[in-house]
Amino acid sequence: AGGPGLGHLARLLAVAENLRSDHNIQPTFVCHKSSGSIKMLARNGFPMHPHNVDMVGLNPAAVILDSKDPCENLLTDLKAGNITTVVIDRPDCLEADLIVVPCFGWQAGRESEKLFGGSEFQLLRGDILKLRPPSPPEAGEGIVVSFGGEDPFHLTEKTARALAQFPGDIPTIFII
């Protein structure tokens, strides 16, 4: 998990919790050491290594990469070590054994046996899934805007400016 935000870490916790509870696998995280990531992993009982650790040297059976950082060199090293690789949210990292793009409405532009995505691949923790209502709410009026916790391209601000150009009053909720 990379970067200063905890979004990547939170969605990988969903995967890690499933691996631990349903498959008796003990995941280890490699990520940037921030107070938030240290607390989140400790609270959930997962060990952590700093992001600059030699992952091949850890001798894992598989590595799940969820980072904005370039992954090509790391994937080459992992593949040379015969380590299975899964990449999250990076359809451009075709060197991986499996690529998952957990984005609503996303579809692979070409057929691939290792590229999957769309809303059915959302990485949500069990406690979040329990909050889901038993049936979808009725369609309402308005807009909900959320670009994640980090929003490095300032899409929230750009969206707010674009919405301000619409005539009338559109109920809008921004989740930051």
C-alpha cells in the first residue's frame, strides 16, 4: 500500500482479513510508515514492513500491489523470484499475473484472462458490507461526489466549479 492516504491500505485490509479468516493465510503489509497506517495495521493485528524493504527477500508466496508508484521494476524482480503477483487499480501493469480494477462501471477494453474489474470487484471490508441496506434505496435527486481521501489531481475542486455553472440548485454532497 502506498502513499500518504489510507484508502489503499483500507481496501487491502479487506483482502487480508479474508485471507486470514477464510484461508488461514497470515498476510504481511509493506507500506509507508505513517501514524495512520501503523495504528490501522496494529488495530487489525497485521505485521508491517517499511515500503523500501526487499520484497523478494521476504520470500512471499504472492504479492498484492496497490500503489500509484511505478511497478514495472518490482514486478520484474518478483517474477524472477517466481512470486505470484496481483496488481490493484493498475490496468497498465500487464506484467502481473492478475490485475483487478475495483472501480464502478470499469470494464476491460479487451479480453484478457488476467484483467478483471467493475463494481463486482470492489474491495470492501465485512463491517462495511454489513451497512449495506437489504434493498437499494429509491432513486433520488442530486449528486454525490467522492474522489477518495487524497485527490492529488484536485478533481473535487474541478467538479465543484463545473457544477456551479449549472442553472438552478442541484442538491450536492461532497465526501472528502
